[in-house]
Amino acid sequence: MRPVFFLSDFGLEDPYAGVVEAVLRARAPGVRVIHLAHGLPPGDLRRAAYALFEALPYLPEGAVVLAVVDPGVGTSRRAIAALGRRMYVGPDNGLFTLAWLLDPPRRAYGLEGVRPPRPQGVDPLPGWAPGGHTFHGRDRFAPAAAHLALGLPPEALGPEVAVGALVRLPLVLGPGPKGEVLTFDRFGNAIATLTQAPLGGWVRVGGHRVPIRRTFGDVPVGQAVAYLGSGGLLEIALNRGSAREALGLKEGMEVRLEALPPGGEPL
């Protein structure tokens, strides 16, 4: 059975993530569910896209990636399963944009054929009709992910969708010399769209000139520093602080290397 790697913006204060796992286990008994993250900012597609990008190289080929960050739930946006070296289940809203740079989908299917779960072992209440149109994580994505985890044919999920028609966010990763702030992690570190960070160089962002070093400890406490982060992208941080707050950084802000290192093509 294929493992399911589950990411969402559901948080842990509500039962949503647990209910999705319960449906997964009911449809695919014995499935292994690995939780990547559930505390992502609600509806933040850029942050979620980066989280998947950072995790993807360490997920086994053949795994099912279930991702639910879905500000358009209940609208006309598609629900999809896309197949590359891994299988991706979630909303067609650009959530998988950066992951697909590393693992491009070869086929995709809509989820119109998915049968939603029904409550079991409970007595109905007068006028009570569970369901609704706002929990596709439970009603469409979890059943589809379980179907793929069991190794069943993806064609049964729904009609084929042209891979070129899948939604992608307008994000470009490359070596520079110019990029933008892609997103921030929970520490306030800014993650840029640049794939290189030449040691000894400098980065300009938000009116600040920041040195590029190997890690936080290479500058004094309270000083800004840029470095190549764990996801392979340039990051801007504050040693023991939040660069987002201290430098006034925002998503989409220009990030520029003062000197582009030789060679390299955009990812």
C-alpha cells in the first residue's frame, strides 16, 4: 500500500485533519499517514506551495501527496489527482506549482467519480443532514487519496484533465540576479525565489543590504543575514529574531543579488 503524506491549513484546534485521516483509514485500512504540516496560514497558497517544494525531495516515489489549502472550496475550481513520480490529490488552484517543477505531472484526472463518505454507527437527528459543500478534504480528497493508496486505477476517479490546463501560480525559481520574496516561515525568515546564494556576496531587499554567509551564527545577534536555506533557496533572516518584522519585508518584494555567480539556468 502507498503511504499518504498529508498537508493542510486545518490547524490542530479543530477536528478537520483528524476527520480526513479517519476517512483515509476507513477507505484504506492499514494505510500509513504521515503529517507534513497543518499549521500553515489559512488559504496561503504561496506558503503551502513552498512547504510542498521543500518536503518533496524526501518523499518516496509512488507516494500519495494529499494537500488541502483550498480558499476556493465549494466554487467551480476543480478537484484533481495528478500523477508524476508521485501522486498528488487536492484542489486545482496552484498549490502544487513548485512541487511540479521537481516532479512534473504526466496525467491528471478530475474527481467527479469520487463517492463521499457517509456517517456510520450514529443515529440521525431530526432535520440533520451531514455533508455540505465546504469540506472537500473529507468528501473528495481523502477518498481519492485512499483509492490511490490502495493501488486502484486513477481512471476510476473521474475524467482525464489536460496536464497543460492545470492551474499554476506565477512563480519562477532561478539563480538571479533578481527574484522576489516568495513567503516566510514561522520564524520570520524570508524565503526568496533565488536558487543561489554566493558566499561573501550581498543581497538588496526592502532598502536593506544584507551579507550572504553560511548560517545565522556567522553574524552577530540581531544582525540580518542571507544564506542558502534547507530548501535550496536563498533566505533572509535575523540572527535570533524575525527578519520579516525587523526589516519590514513583504511577499513579492524584490530581492537582488549584487553579483550573479557564473553559470546556471533557471530551475
